[in-house]
Amino acid sequence: MQKASVIILHYSGKENTTDCLKSLINIKLPKEVALEMVVVDNGTKPEFRINDIRENLGKNVIKIIRNKENLGFAGGNNVGISYALKNGADYVLVLNNDTVVDRNLIAELLKIAKTDESIGILAPKIYFAKGFEFHKNRYTEEDLGKVFWYAGGEMDWGNVLGHHRGVDEVDHGQYDKIMETQFASGCCMFIKKAVFDKVGLFDDKYFLYYEDADFSERVKKANYKIVYAPSVILWHKNAGSAGGSGSKLQDYYITRNRLLFGMRYAPVRAKFALFRESLKILLTGRQWQKKGILDFYLNRFGKGSFSI
């Protein structure tokens, strides 16, 4: 019997977490696979409770772990991953709480993972959930639920910027080929136990943003493949819980963590460009962009100076 553990980080949005769990309760599983759902309550008040689901759980196991404080995406997920590995997980699915999954998600992931021992991470096809598209007026009613949020990850190393392949496009089968991809999104990553044994967990220096890109780089350096699996589907509500583009939170963590990520992995020329850009931001950037730059150079990582 093999075991797969799903890690769902809950910080806000009780309804999102509940909907995500309901979709997982109804998935199809191979007979030889046991599934455990682990909700990491990342210091929320009021706390998330099993009773919030109000659903017949059947044989499904849901474990709730409560963190005393918000440990960020990296630290919060690490708590759940560590629990899963200590309790016999062969595979770990890191899953955003604002997602709803297809019934075949786990079965399809397991089937593909077993085809190649060198696969370290599987990344599914991710659509915007209906009504959560960036450009709502662009699509017909038939398009909704088939608009890409992620069809593989690509990194522009010259500018140290990652982007999702296919984002905002309607699915017409153009990204239906299984293939290696440069990074998996932390929205959904299916990871073999052996990967954690070799490269460790998420780096909690990041706290929020770029921890998935950093983890992806370490996985590739350990000679594992990151594979985009288009037969595996989920829907992302993409509710902008981080305040949206240009929010103070994003200004701080994206600015600081892009520097951290780039100085670790980017080509030398890109590192020089990042350094020059950081000096310019110190002079002309927004308040929390400037604070992110200063904290990078002062080695203030993790939660850093931002108050959440």
C-alpha cells in the first residue's frame, strides 16, 4: 500500500479551503493507494475546524495542524510536508486552498509518476476557475473554466522573471503534450518522497513568493525532471488574497525574494543587472520595494520587516 498526502495551507478563506477539501473527498483512488489530507492552519483566527466541512468524510482522513503564527507559504507548507514524510507518505501533493480538483487528479498523477524514476515533480494543467479570469470580458460562456492559468513554467533568466505558459489563453489542445518544464507552481506540485530526501524542503528564507522557483531549481540540480502533465486538471480561484499586483505585500516580498533567487541562480550578467536595478529602486521605487531591497542587503529574510 502506497500513501499520498495532500498538504493544504489555510491562512484565510474558510470557504475556499472547504471547497478544496470537498473536491478531494470525491476523487477516485487506485485500490493500492491511501490518501491523507493535511490542513495546516497557518495561525488563523478563528481556527479552521473539521466541522466547517459539513460533509460525509467516509474513509477519508483529514489531519489539522495548527501553527501558532503565520509561517508564510514556505514555512507553513514545510510543517505539513514534515508531518507527511514522518507518517509514511510516498508522495506529497502541495495544493493551494483556493483550488478545486478533477476527480482523476491523484490517480493520473500517480500513473505518470511511475513511468519514469527521474521525474521529481509533476505539475498539472491549471485553469482559472469560472469568474476568476484576469480578463473576464474576453471570453464566451463556453470558454469559462477552460482558460489557462498555468500550462508549464518558463523562466526569463535575462530579467529573472518567471511566467506561466499559456496564461489567459483558452484551451484548444495547444498545450496537451506532456513535457519537461522549467518550474512548477506552488499552486500545485506533486512531489516524490525521494526528492525531499535529496534536496530538503522549501527554503523558508523566502516566506512568500519565489520559494517554488527556488525549490524547482534545487530539484533540477539534483538531476530530477519537472514535468508538465496536461491530463491532470484543476481550477484555481486566483482570488488575489495577497492584495493584487502592486500591493505593499507584493512590493516587499517579490522585490526582496527576486533578488535572493536571482543572486543564487541567475547568470553573472543578470546578477549585475539585478544589482543596478536594486540601486535604482532604492532611489525611485515605492516604499515597500525600497524596504525589500534594504532587507535583502541586510540579510533580513523569512517574514522580514513586513507586518502580516
